[in-house]
Amino acid sequence: MELFLGTILSIILRLCFHRYKVFIVQAHLFSPSQTELQNKVILVTGAGDGIGRQAALSFAKHGAEVILLGKTVKKLEAVYDEILAAGNIEPGIIPLDMQGATEKHYVDMGAMLIDQYGRLDGILHNASILGHLCPFNQITSTEFNDVMQVNVTAQFLMTQGVLPALQKSEHGSIIFTTSSVGREGRAFWGTYSISKFATEGMTQVMASEYANSHIRVNCINPGATRTTMRGKAFPAEDPQQLKTPLDIMPSYIYLMSDQAVKVNGQSIDCQPK
């Protein structure tokens, strides 16, 4: 009997692993059409630079009407200008500091999205802060709260705020941003690592709750990418050896597209080993 149950469990695990690997392959090898995201309204946080900037540009290039959210207006305006210069749909701008925003800000933002756009088809939670890499016993409560505010609390409140707009979409996609240190803890990565474990948990909870709806919830791990945050975490690393934000965009476009409507509750690597 034990041998039989063990065999059944092994088959189930292999099937689950195979299913997960298929999603990974589809994501990082995805070749989107020019109109892959046409008629979609997509909100991108941290859209002023790095991966968020490139995601906004790529989503717009493939037909989406993008809403740029970030705390630095000048950076958002530069991305706005790039999108227009490329001949894409005029984006919206939401200047917002996630460190100080309140629940009411996000509720009002959700209402604005419905009023001005009628719906929201996708949200990419890209904005995060690193904090300091240090021994656990040197993490200050102030820094812990600051990192958790941006990386977890603000994303939780924002998601709650925009859910009514997502529920008006035919196929709503929520993408959180995770990290390898959000799957396996790493010494000295304390607060950031803890925040990404919370991100993985939030993804799984929401994916389970909305499994029978038209909203899907996944998280994405960019991997080693040429960004300012990566440079702060690995100052001795040669950035020219890393993939650029543009290199990893197939996974982001895939998860926002209707090709991924059945992908839910997954934690996907942009750069699978």
C-alpha cells in the first residue's frame, strides 16, 4: 500500500513539475505579436526607470494603454515622451510615493481607473526598495518598516484598491515581483528577503482565492538584470555581463497577454537555469 501511494505521489509531483516547467519555457521564450496587448489597460509601478520603465515601453509597443506610476515625476515624464515618440498610445501618469501613500490614496486611484478607463486589465507591481544588506541583528526597526511598507503593505493596499477595476476586465492579470531570496533565505539579505517571502505568500493566497474567476495572480523573478538595485547589491559585479531589462521582457509580456489566461499561482523565472 505504501509503495502504491508513493508511486501515485511521484506521478503527481512529476506532472506538477512538468506543468510548471512548461509555463517557464513559454514565458521566457515567448515571441509576442506587435498587437499582443492591444486594447489592454495596464498599470506599471516603479515605471520611471529600470525594469518598470522597460516594461512600460514594451507593453506600449505591443499595443497596451499604459499607466505610469512612480514617485519621480521627471522620470515618468521621460518615459511618457518615449512612448509618444515611438508612436504608441498616450500613457497616463500617476505620481505617487508608495512610502507615504495611505489606503485612501489607493481606493481613490481604483475609482479613478474605473472613471477614466472603465477597467484595468493588468497591474505590474514592479516597485521595490532594497534596504541595506547587513547582519540580522543590525536591521533597524525603521529600515524594516520602510522596506515592508513599499515592498508589501503598499502593494497589498494598492491591489485591494484596484481590484474593482480589475474585476471589470475580461481577463485581469496581477503580477508581483519576487526574487530568488524570496524562495530561499540568504544571509545578510534580511528585510528584502523577508519582504519577498511575503510577496510569494500574497501571490499564492490571491491565486487560490481567485482561481475560479477571470483574474489571475502570478509573480515573476527577473533574475540578475542590469539595474540600479542590482548594482547596489553587487557593486563589484560587471553589469555588462548581465541581461538588460529589455532581454527579459518576453516573460512580462507573456503574463500580461491572453496567452497566459490559464496561468495562475506561478512563480516564474525570467532567466531559468
